[in-house]
Amino acid sequence: MSSVKPVYPTGEQHVALLMGLLFREVSDTFAAEDWSGLRQSHFRVLAAVSGGGLTITELAGRLGMTKQGCGQLVATLTASGHLAVEPGEHDRRVRLVQRTTLGEETSAAVTARIRRLEDDWATRVGRDRYATFRRVLEELVRPAPEAPEDR
């Protein structure tokens, strides 16, 4: 795999452009393999579905998307055999989204592919630097603490 090529001189790229270039590398990595028509958006849904299952509303909240958009992705993944939507154990009116065996296998394959890509990045920049980069990313995606109100 080749490195992402900068399109502007070093130092002139804003962070959104840099992140976009890395995301393109992720997309290119997945495009090189057969994922039976699944896209990054499907992978995000599969990754967000926890072992015990969750409702479409909970899943949409976890993914930061509308219930309608989430429902469309769930419908596609249900039709492809990656997800199942079943009545809740305690309340049959509640519909829980769960991964099927195929969904578990696909999720594991996606995770393994991402790990290989991350290993490549760590090799390119050094393991310690990559570990720091990853910790900073994890910190940035956490909700910011609320500022104390002015009194």
C-alpha cells in the first residue's frame, strides 16, 4: 500500500484535509477487498451494535444520525443477513437490533483489516508516536466537559 500523498506543501494543510486524506486511505484499503457490497456506513453500524442488542433509537444516538437514516442502514444489513431485528425479551413491543453470525464475522474481519492498517501507520511514524496520536483522537471524540456557568 502506498502512503497518502499530500496535495499541498507541508504545513499548509488544515486538519480536516489531513483527516480526509487518511480516511481516503482507509476507503482505498477496503475498496481493494470484496465486502459483498457493504460500505463504510454499514461497517459503522455493525461496529455500534453491542452484544445484547439495542433499539434503532439507541443505535441512531450512538452513531449520531437520524432514526430514519439508521433504520435504512439496518434494513439493508438485515436483508443481507448481517443483522436481525427481534422483539425485546422483557417488552415484546421493543425491537432490538442484533448482529447475526455473519454480522459478527464481518465485524471481526473489518476490525482485523483496520488493525493491519493501524499497524502500517504505526510502522510509518513509530509505535510510540502512533500510540500518542491514537490517544489524542480518543480524547477528541469524547464530549467536552461543560464549562461552569458564569455567575
